[in-house]
Amino acid sequence: MDVIFPELTDAELKDKLIIPSGKIRLVIDTDAKNEVDDQFAVSWALKSKDRFDVEAVYAAPFSQRCFMKLAGQNAAQNTGEDAMKGITLAADPKDGMEASYQELLKLFGLLGEETEGRVFRGSEEYLSDIGGPVESEAARDLVKRAMASDETLYVATIGAPTNVASALLMEPELVKKIVVVWLGGQPVHFGHGIEFNLMQDVQASQILFDSGVPLVMVPCMSVASMLTLTKAEIEQCLIGRSAISDYLGQIVLDAFGDDRAAMMMPLMLKHLYLAGRDDLDDAYLFGFAPGAGTAWSRIIWDISTIAFLKNPGWVTSKLEPAPVLNDDLTWGKPDGARHKIRMVNFCWRDLIFGDMIACLNK
């Protein structure tokens, strides 16, 4: 589908990618039921009323079929049930989107927030499946909401970017109206972008990089992966503090399992997120004695986007040429004319969790 997007100048992009102080307009696009991290991001944003006017939250699609396609059915199954604790399995994107929508209604209820005109169903399929925009309540609302105001609308995107890419295709002028902060992909120096949010809908991800929309990219491994929450912190700092803290803490505790780390390592290391980052074979790696125990933590990936928007000083980032995402999930080499995006490269874990926990426990 050939769409001509307006081009922002280097100066305009640079200005858009400096987040202003004071209160900002925010919408969140989230696969809220996929794991246990989206719920923290949404709740933290809603509890940060001095910083965010959370106008709407959109349910993003999700399904695990991209993992099955990339790693193979057997590789995915061999991680074992315990390794998948805390992950909702969805047969297709429509099921994942609906589960996310229902989870958002639950979160809003726990927080005493009104849902009417604020929580919207998103795409029931991926752009990559149909080759064009996917019509949805979420995409239509994003277009309407952004185009109705001269004030920048920030879009925290913490799932497959199908809803956001569809809105851009439906109304290319959105490039001038929004700033997208997306958790997705891996650092460019990995050589590949293999990551759940990105690879579910490759075409939608390519639109984020190619459209010229002002974009802040938060890679996963070695960046958002720094945001780990431990079992002890959950029990001491969340449980018993508030209704939302109880809920968020418990869904993470329920995801812990004695064999999870060992089971996830071969899948993550050899086939997916850390593909190509280790040159030692399985027979060598797993021939060593098992560890005496596991120091449990859970990565709360999605709060990275809210952290950047709440205080850009809690992360470090640089303006860089927009990466080129190839169809095979490798990173291509950008030419000299490539527009700039802001690339996050580090998260200050203690500052981020300190603020989030304080807000949740209010």
C-alpha cells in the first residue's frame, strides 16, 4: 500500500523528540493481558495525574504464532509449562486483543477510573496479514483525537504497533501530530530485531521506522531488560499497600516458578531475543552443574516507555538514523538521508521503580 507521509525537517524532529515539562497528553496502546508488565505501565501512568492526562487506552492484538513460526513448534513447547507462567496464550490476534480489552476494564475498575470514551478495542488482525490498515475503534479514535488538537499527543506503544501503524496509514498527517514511544525490537548492534512486539507485525513495525513519525524506540535486551522486580520487593513494597498494588504484585508472584529461568534460557539464548549473542553450543552450556538456587526477579519491560515520558532523565537516549528493518527481522544499513529517531540505550532502574512504587501505593 503506497502512502505518502509528510516529511518533518531535522529541526522539527529534534524539537518533537524533546519531551516538555509539565502535564502532557497521553494515550497508551497495550497488549495488556499478554504478560504482567503492561498492567504496571498503565497503572503507573493513571496514578501520575500531575504528569499525564491519560485520554485513552487502546487494546492491542497479540498471539504467540510468531514464536512458533520463528523458533519452531517443538522449540517453543520444549520450554515447558512452567517457563510460560504469567504469559497468556492467544490463538490469534483477535483473542489477544479481546483479552487485553477485558484486562484494561479490570485495571480501570481497581483504580476507580471511568472507562466510557477512554478504553477502546483495537485490531483483530495484523497489517502483515492483510497488507493495509486494520480498521478498529482504537485506530479511529487515535486519528480523531490527535487531529482535533494542535497540542502534541504522546502515544506510549507497548505491544505490536498494529493500531498505531493503521492510524498512520488511515491519516498520514498524524506524523505532524503525535510522538510515538515504542518498546520493541533489539539494539541495532545485535544485528536483528527479534522481539515479540516487533515480530508479531513486521509491516506495522516497518511503518514506525519508515513513515518519519517522531519515534522514541526502547530496545528490549540490555535496555528495558534492566527493569527487573524481585520477589522480595513485591512482598515488602507492594503487597498490602493498595488494591492495585495487591493485584499487580500477585500477578507477578503467580508467574514465578522454580524451573522458569533454566527453561527460558535455551529458548531466549539460542533462538529468539539473544540469537547470535553466544557462540557456545547447548551441549557445552548445559553440561555444567545446575545452580544452587534462583534469585527470582521479573522484567517489567513496558514501564520503560512511561518512565521516559515521565522523566527523560531516568533513561539515556540519543538521536540516531532510523534503522532499516528487513522482512527477515535483520537490521539493514540506513543511508545518509534517513531521518532521525531517539534511541534509548539505558534505564536507571532504581529511580524508575522508586517513583512507580510510590505512585502505586498512594
